[in-house]
Amino acid sequence: MSKISGSASPQVATAADFLIASRQCEVRSLEYFLLMGRLVQSTGHLIHELQRERGVTSLYLGSDGQRFGGERAGIILQTSEQLEMFYLALNDIQHELISQPVSSPLLGHIARALHGLGQLEDIRLRIEKQAIAVHPAVDWFSDTIHQLITVVCEAADTVVEPSIAGLLVALVQVMTGKEYCGQERAAGSTGFARGRFDRALSRRMLHLVEAQDRCFEVFVTHAPEDSLALWQKLRGRPRETEIERLRQIAVSIGPYKPLDPKLAETWFTLMTERMDDLKQIEDSVESAFHHRCVERYTEARCSLADQSTLLASLEQGVQAGGSILDLIQEQNQRLQQMSDELQSAKEALEERRVQEKAVLLLMEHRNINDDEAHRVLRKLAMDQGKRLSEVARALISIANVLT
Amino acid sequence: MSKISGSASPQVATAADFLIASRQCEVRSLEYFLLMGRLVQSTGHLIHELQRERGVTSLYLGSDGQRFGGERAGIILQTSEQLEMFYLALNDIQHELISQPVSSPLLGHIARALHGLGQLEDIRLRIEKQAIAVHPAVDWFSDTIHQLITVVCEAADTVVEPSIAGLLVALVQVMTGKEYCGQERAAGSTGFARGRFDRALSRRMLHLVEAQDRCFEVFVTHAPEDSLALWQKLRGRPRETEIERLRQIAVSIGPYKPLDPKLAETWFTLMTERMDDLKQIEDSVESAFHHRCVERYTEARCSLADQSTLLASLEQGVQAGGSILDLIQEQNQRLQQMSDELQSAKEALEERRVQEKAVLLLMEHRNINDDEAHRVLRKLAMDQGKRLSEVARALISIANVLT
């Protein structure tokens, strides 16, 4: 590669060398995402099992350990299997991650998730002995799931290829929406089992429904075709009408009207089916992500090989329908365009981060919980007729000035 | 590192491992910037020599090869020396760059700059033989310098540490400002030597002065203290008043009022001194950048070592005044804050890119030159009472819709 007519030293790198290096760099980054795909996939599977374990745990503790013990044992086995896969994927990718300076935050959030997962055995033991109440047990699962979703967000943040970033944004949205759905299942189960929804629980249901809707709104703008078709299919199911009817009961009923406790089981079954459908959608996005990585990797390798051949012939003075300068400018324009497109895909991630930060600020300053903080934020947005992320951003900058 | 009580496989990575990995990642990225420092430094020196060579070339060609031949030969030797250093720095960093996926655009722009520099010998030969006019010769130098500044911009774009990014932003601004100063020297020399400034040349002078001012406005917001003091010193020199007086003549005089051609030499000398002062400022920013890299690298390594010790004691159950979770959350919050601060440093680079893109669009669509495109953009901003970058962004998005 290092030959060019007239250069003083044979060691001097040429424009052609650096053009090839720029391409090699792209290939390397796609290689890294092929590896990352396994981590993302195993994280999604682990989250799904943790959501199931959370569901059965709340039923087990809610029945004072009288029911669902067998189901729980079965689900624990499956969670442990997925946990093993997750650890294996981490081991495989760890070394690769350290050599990428952009992945410090990703590694930090993996550490955070691993710290949570390290307590799983202990929590399970306490649940087994009914030495923990249903709320803190459910909260532990929810926190851990949140950390795992954050890992996928941070992974998405390290992507430099716009179509791959877009698919990871869709994936993060469907994962987050599914998690809100899981929390809605839990909240609804509590209310229907009690036979009543108090004001706080109704509000929580409302928050979880709205939060889900927002996730899927962003999801549809980045989703691949197949996943979009699955989403339309889900929306068209008769089950959705039934869920909507139960939701109406949950958010409109006052604290003193007793409900049929049998609705709890109906609700749990319907929402579990919904979550399984969402998992299918998630898997289809995940598979599109994997295919896109393989496709882009193959493309980039072929294109690198073509370009090497072309450059060799250009350097030997063979006219091959273009100059080195054309090739360089083509590469730089292509990268610039990719970087522009990437920005728009990453805005969705940035908005998520800004909203989370604003919610944390509100929780701290006003000493309120997550739900209430979300509600305050939404109310501000509605009152000012602005987007949620605009209000969140304004809130953060004001807080920075005030504190 | 991989021991934690109760984990099934000794191979499983722990939260502590990934916390350390996150820190190692930071150290690696700072190592990379230590290397990058040499590239940035040698690029700055090379640009300075190319600016001097451009200056003497225009005098040599302007005098029909009668004068400045000796000075030119001396400067060519110095440029060649800096070119050698630049190639050596590139050779040292090339391998490191390829392993960083974020550096594809940087590598592409290095290729572009190398392609330009590859023509230097040929251009010099044509200048020697006076087989090239003064305009295309000067333009060739200006293009090549522009490519080299772009390399530094792209390098700044790969930084993940906000204080380092801020220093590189300051460096890019002083480099760009100094280059506008060089172009102003050339434009002024032409006008004073001719004894008159026509409308186009006056406008060009005005554009170059305004463009310089904008660079130094951004420079002062990111400059380290020492460099800022040098900048104040430059502003206070009696020379500046004299330059201002000559500038007034250049931008206000009509095409028919003859000027004393001796002013050409005065102007050239004053502006050359100014550029040497600017080079000193550039060197001081460059040195602050280098020191900051070394400082952050040392800090990060010490902190990594401390943390490893602390984690080892925590894993052995020794209470060392904190938990692993605290350490992880501290790391994640610190990285998040760094990423927030980074955004603001990078906005300056993004604005530069947006403006360049808008200027290219205008040049293409309206078939006008660089100066006129800058003027159109400035006029739009003034008419609408908006910032230049806002107008540029609006123009790009409209062009995307129209074409």
C-alpha cells in the first residue's frame, strides 16, 4: 500500500493508505456490533424472564406462599438459564469493549446491572421464606430490569451507523414499553385483587398507560417493516378491547366501589398474553438488528476489498474510471451524511435521557416518587403546550442555575 | 478480579470487573489523545510553514520571479522539515486510529489532506518556472491548509473528555482565525501593491476580518488562561491600531483612488508579525492541551489503581468507607456529567460544520464563490436577527426538502 511515485521515504503513509484505513475502521466498528448483538439479545431474554419471575413472585407473596410455588420454581430455572447466557455474552465482549474508548459509560452501566443481579439469589431466598413484602420484592425486580434496559440504551449510544442505531432505538422503545406493560400488569393485579383502586393506584395505572403509548409512538417511527406488521396485529386483537375496558374501570372507579376479585385473574392473563406478543415484536426487531449488522458488515468488507483493488490499479496508473481524490471525497461525504442521519436516530435516546434526568431532579427536590414526578412533568408540558423533552430540558437548565 | 462469593462459575465477570473496565477504557482513550497530541502539534507547525510559503510564493510570483527567490528557498526547506515531522506523527498514530471506530471520518480527512500534500513538489516546480499564476498557486496553498485544519477539527470530534475537547475547540478557532489572518494578509498585499482595492477585494477584506473576529470570540470562551493573556497582549500592541487604519483604507476606498504602493510592504510586515503572535497563542493552547492530556492520564491511572485496591478490600469484606454500589454510581454520574459538558464544547465544532455545509450549498446552488456565500449567510442572519448557525441550519434543512 505504501508506494507512491516520488515520495522520499518508502515508510511514508499515502492518501490511499488512509482511505483504506478509514474503511477498515468502519469494518471494525461493525464487527464490534456483531458481538454487541449477542449481548443485546441475551439482555432482552433475561429481562423477559425477570418480568415473568416478578409476576409470579407477586402472586406467590400475595397468596402468602399458598399458591404459585410450583410455577415460580419453573420460572426461576428459566431465569437462571438466561442469566448464564447473559454472563457468557458479557465474557465474550468484555475485552472488545475495553479497547473502545466510547464504551466507558456502557461498561459502567453493565457494572451497575451486574451489581443488581448479584443480589438475585439472596432476594429469592427471602421471597421463598416470605421474609420480604410484595412491594420491595417487586421494586427490586423493576430496578434490575431498568438497569438492564439502560445497558441496551448505552449500547445504542455507541453506534456510529445510522440504520443500526435506528433499529436499536426501536428495540429500546419496545423493551421500555413492554416493561411499562409489565408494571401495569402488576398494578392492575393489585387493584383488581383488592377489589378497588384508590386514587394513587388509578394515577399509577394512567401514568403507565401513557408512558407505554409514548414508547410505541417512537417505536413506530424507527421500527422495521416486519415488526411494524406484528405491532399492527397486536393492536387488532380482540384482547386489546377487553384490556381497554378493564383499564377504564381501573382509572375511573372511586376507592369505595367494590369490584369482582375474579377480574384479577382475567387481567393477569390478558396482560401476560400482551407481553408475550410484545416479546415477539422485540425478537423481530432484535433479529432485524442482527441481520442489518451482518449485511452492513458484508457490504463494508466487500467495499473495502473493491476499493483496495481499485486503488492498487490507480496507483499503477491504470485508468479505472475515477481518481483517488474522487474516492476520498466520496468516502468523506458518505461519512458526513451518515453522521447527520445518526444525529436524528440518537435524538430519541437523548430525549429519554433528558426525561429521566428531569424526573430524578423532581423526585429529589420535591421529595415525590417516580410516578408523581412523571405527572408533574406531563402537566408542565400540557400547560405550556410544549413537548415533554422540551419541558424536561428547560427544567434541568433552570435547576442547574438554582442549585 | 473475578472472585465473588457464591457465583457458580469462577469465569463469571463481576460488577467490580466492569467498573474497573470502565475506568480502563477512560485510561485507554487518554492514551490515544497523548498520541493524537503529536499529530495536532505537527499539523499546526506544518500549517504555519505552509502559510509562510504561501506568502513568499505570492511575492515571488508577483515580482515575476525577480525577487524573494532566496527567502522562498529558505522557507521551502523549513516546510519540508515540518512535512517530515507530520508524516512521522501520522505513521506513529495510524495503527492506533484504525482500532478506534469513531475515527473513520478523521482517517478520511487525513487521506484528503495527504492527497493535497502529495502535489506540493509538483506545485513548487511550476512556481519555480513561473508556469502557474499567483491566484491558483495561492488557492492551492489555502485549500491544503483548510484540509489540515479540518483534520484537527475531526480529531477534536473524537474526544470524550470535556476539558480536552474544550482546548481542542480553542485550538481549532485560533488556527482558523490565524488562517483568515493569512488570507487577509494576501488580499491586502494584492490591493496595496496594485495601489487600489476594487469592490470585490474590499468585500473580501471585510469578510476575512469578520470571519477572524468570530473565531476569536469563540476562542476566548474556551481558551486557557495563559493563551488568553497572550491574546490580550496581542490586542494591546500599537501594531493593531496601525493594522486597523490600513484595513479602513482597504474596505472604504473606491476603485479609482490610487494608493501609495509602499503600503504593501508595511502591510505585509505588520500582518506577518501578527501571524507570528497568533502562532505563539496557538502554541500555548497546544501546550495546555498536551499538559491537560498528561494530567488527565496520570489522574485516571492513579484513580484506576486506587479503585482496584479499594475494590479488592471491599470484596474481601474489609469496610473501607463505601460500597461497590457507591463506587459504581459515582462513576456513572461522573461519566454522565462529562458527557453533558462535552456536548457544550462540541457545539462550537458542530456550528463550524453546519456553516461550512451551508456555504457549500449556497456556492453550488447559486454558483457563487466562498466569500459571496459567506456574505449571503451573514445577510440572512442580520435580516432575520438570528445567529449565523441557526440560519445555516435552516438553510440546510430547506435545501434537503427542495432537492
